[in-house]
Amino acid sequence: MSTNPTPPYFCPMFNSLQQKWGVSTRQFWIIFIAFGLTGTTAAFLTRYITGWLGFDASTHWGWKLLLRLSMLLIGYQALLLFYGALLGQWSFFWKYERKLLEKLKILKSQQPTAPTYRGGQKPLTPTSIAIFASGAGSNARKIIEHLRDHDSIRVALIVCNKPGAGVLAIADEYGIDTLLIEKERFFRGDAYVPELAARNIGFIVLAGFLWKIPGALILAYPRKIINIHPALLPGYGGKGMYGMHVHEAVIAAGEKKSGITIHYVNEKFDEGEHIFQSSCPIEQADTPESLAQKIHALEHRHFPIVIEKVILKDRSLQPTANS
Ligand code: GRF
């Protein structure tokens, strides 16, 4: 059930960099190239400007330092944005520059400290959700598309435990932040609650996330974590029941129908309170693969709508400032 993120690089520093940046493998290399191009161009430009200004050995060191500093603080950063945008990574590099400008106190920090409606106030801002996914991400895509222009809900973060997972490329495509997590901190540390709170995450949706949810996270998000299971629970759930294993077991048992279950998450695998179920018939000719397709179609049709309904209901139950 639990798979470790596979370190894709021979150099451990690359792995931790990719985790820190929270990007897919493809994105990681593009970013690397952008940094490389920026460094080379900045060095070339500095040399060119030095010649153009007629700097030589007799030029005061202060002027040379001023040129180098201006190049580093302005030229290099502008080039980084330029190459970043050119290579389709504007959102990554803009975030990078923003952080720098915030550190230099040129821009005001945008980091929220806690979910908006934890102080007994009715949420006026949209509820930010985090999708936890580690697979292809077809459900994540449907959810993102369904909520794209929503007034009250926004997909703010994709949380993933597998570098290179398809869902990271989807996040990239829609310009959604990603957070790559690792096992030790998730299970034995703070379960990344501070990162979620910093992004004001009010709801968590599991869409193909295979790790068990630790107590610390459930405690921080009571009745605010939803999962989808590709079978009619309580049948065919629990440890080891995921992906094709579920459909193989259902077909092997000769079931006449299967379906999906959307449920709240508690500390036991697939045992939280049910929110919604929908079923489909199983024909004689069905195989685990054809059943998987039917189930995916059901998931795509219902999951985004159910998520929207659950969150809107939750928002409507939040006490107002006057109550
Ligand atoms: C879905 O079948 C879901 O039920 C299960 O994981 C699968 C994820 O598929 N929890 P995808 O990555 O969204 O395509």
C-alpha cells in the first residue's frame, strides 16, 4: 500500500531540490536549463557591458562591484523571468522572484497563517482545497476543471508522494502549486499541517493517494478529508485494495455490479462515513481493465460534483460573525 517516492537521480541533492521545489521531473530539468541559460547570459552581458563602459585594470573597484551587484540584483533576476517564461515556467519563476522580493522587503508577504474560517467567522474568501494524488491524476484533472471558475472553492494545491507522477504535470498545466511529501515527515512528523495551514487549505480531497492518512492530519481536518474508492464499500476495501487489485477481486468474485464510494476519511483504510455511492453493472465479458474504465467514467462524472456539494454545505454551516 505504501510506496516510497523513487529517487530518480544519482545525485541526492537533485532529489531534495525537486522535493523542495515541488515540481515534476520534466519541470525540474526545464528549470535547471533556465538557470543555466540565465547564468551564461548574465556572465556574457556583464563582460559586454564592462567592455562597453571601458572598464579596465585602472577602474576603481567600487564601480566594478556596483556593476556586478546591479547585474545580480536586476539583470540576473530579469533574465531568469525571461527564460522561465520562454520555457513555459513563468509561475515557478515568478513565485521564486516574489519570495526574493518579499525577503528584501520590496513586496509585502502574501503568506496566510491559518484557514480563514477557523476563527468562528463565516468564510468570505473561497475555500482552498488540496488534492492529494500520486497517480495519473485523471480525477484531479476533472476536479480542477469543474472548480476552475468557482466563486467559493479553489484548488490551491496538489500534494503528491511520487516524483514524476502524472498528476504533477497536470498541476503544472493549470498553474497549481505542488507539494512533494516524504514518508518520515508525513507519518512521524507534523504530517505537513503547517504547509497546508500556510496555504489556507480548508479541505482535503484524496484522488488516488495510496498512503494511509496519519492521525495528525485527521485531527487538523476533522470531517474535512474526502476519499474516493473504486468499489462499493464496505466490500473490496481496506489495506491492499487499490487500483487494479480491486477490479480483479470484484471480477474474480463474480459480482454482478461494482461502483464507487465517496467517503470521509478516518484512521482506518476505507472505513469512514459514506457520502455517496453509484454503481454500474458488470457484464459477462467484462475484464478488470474494462471494469476499471467503467469505474473511472463514474468517478469523473460524480466526484467533482460531490466535492462541490460537500464543501458548499460545510461553508453554509460555518457560524457567522454574529452567531
Ligand atoms: C481512482 O480509481 C480512485 O478511485 C482511486 O485511485 C484512482 C486514481 O485514478 N482512489 P486517477 O489517478 O485519478 O486516474
